[in-house]
Amino acid sequence: MDCRAALTNVLALTIALGGSDVLAQAGAPPVPAGSVAATVAGTPIELAEVDGLVRPQLMDLRAREHQLRSQALEALIARSLIEKEAAARGMTPEALDQAEVTGKVSVPDAELKSVYAANKARFGTKSEAEALEQIRSSLIQQRQGERRNAFARELRAKYAVKVLLEPYRVPVELAGAPLRGNPKAPVTIVEFSDFQCPFCVRARPTVNRVREVYGDRVRFAFRHFPLDFHPQAQKAGEAAACAGEQDRFWQMHDRLWENTSKLQVAELKEHAQALGLDASGFASCLDSGRHAGLVGRDLEAGQTYGVSGTPAFFVNGRPLVGAQPFEAFQQVIDDELARAATTRASAK
């Protein structure tokens, strides 16, 4: 067991014995320099050094604490909205749910049979009747959830809900990262990614849709996070940085996502030629490993921000981990735009 694994086990045990205290400490501001946690033969060990050693774990705790608090807040908001609307209509909350959600959701038999025909092999030895009932239950549950969410949005607008709880943010630095979009955009999305990561590829349609929908209101920054079990990711990251020397980072970035099965060094050089880069200069840069340190520094920085897998996004510092759907980005971006608008209005 290495040092970090041992510390993780100790941290887990500490949480089990006194979780609330640890969460309180994890959510606290950074420890001032000079705060001493222990001394060894008169030599001090500062608390900042202790926190630095377990910073990713502490950040995970802060994020989890905020997530739990946010979920609880949303549940209380939803309950309050339902109670207010039910009282306004002179009915019980249960009757309101029946009227606005469950009573408005149905699945036609023709649709059930169509879904069954298209997925018949997946139901194995189940009878057609059993399969149709399973499909019905699944679709009704899905659509009730969608309708309930839509109704909640209607109620939030009607009763002017204002969330004052500050979102959890990670102070992610751009550190000279390539930027795409309006430099004055109120929302900045920093992505830590790995060009050999299949989940990162799955995130491309969502990222592209965010760019299309939000235009100049959002800008993107890219930072490297090559995973050690993706042997070609490191060099692919260096290739993008080398293309950046010729002001073609984003062109190479896009091409690499379109060709994740072609990341050998020779293939990276072919991509450069296809993009019209100075082939000799690009090859010299790539072969020299000139940007290996940059890729490595991005990786280390990502780890300090709590990144452990790819893709990892930070929307104005608010983490979104994995190949999230567009709606997840939309919720955070819309909230950030609303906060920015409120700030501008207050400044006038």
C-alpha cells in the first residue's frame, strides 16, 4: 500500500468515527500559512502541508457536502411549492400530483408494441405480455418524472423561487490554457480531458450543442488529463500543444476527437499535414517532447482539483464530472447567467 492509499484509509476511518466534524473541516477556508498541526523534535508540520497531502480527498468531501445540502434544499423547495399550489387550488398535494402528473401520463398500446418489436431479443424467455408490462412500467415512470420536472419548473416560475445557497466551486486556474469563444463571456467552462478516452468522445455532441445554444455567452478552456492506461493520450496532448504553437490548437483538438483510433506518432504527424501545418516544425516539436511538461502540469493540477477521471468539466468552477447530458450543463449555465445578470443589475 502506498502513502496516498494509506492516508485515504485513515481519512475514511476518521469520517466513519466523526463524519460531521470532518465535513465541517473540509468545507472550511484554506488553512492560513503558519498554522502548526504537530512538531517533530521541534520541527513544525504545518496544517497547510497536511491539507496539501490530502487535498483531492478533502475537495471530494466538500463537493459531497454541498451536493447533499443542495439535494435537501431542492426537496424542501419542491415540497413547499406543491403545498402552496395545492392550497391555492383547494386540494391535497396527492390530488394535485394526480391532476398534474400521473393523470396526464399514458402510453398507447401501439407504442408499447412498437418498442417491443424493436427490442424483442432483449426480453429473452419473457412472454410478450410480461415484456409489454415491463415496457409500460418503464415508460410511465420515465414520463412521470419528465412531467413532474416540467411542472416543478412551472411552479418555480409562478412562485418566484430564489436560491440563495452559493454553489460549490473549485478555484480552477486557466494557467495559459487554450481558449475558445468570447473572452468576455460570463461563463467559462474548463475541460480536463484525454484524447484517447471514449467517454470524452461521447461528450462531444453535448459540448458542441452548448456552443451552438449559448454562443458568445460561454467560452471554453482545455486542459490535459492523460490517463495512465491510455498509452497514446500523452503524445496526443503534446500534438495538440504543438499545433497550438502554430495557432491551430483547436483545429487539432477537433481532428483528434474525430480520429481517436489514429493517435500513433506517425498518425499525429499526418493530422498536422492534413491541417496544413508546417510539417517540419510540428514534427520537431512533437519528437522533442517540448510540451510533455505542460501536459504533465495539467494532469497534476487536475488532481489537486479533485479530478480522477475524464471528462471533467468546471463551469465557472462548478464541477460536472463525466459525459453529462446537455440538460445538466444547461441547468448550471442558466443559473450562472442568471447570477451574472443579477450582479450586473446590482452594480448599476
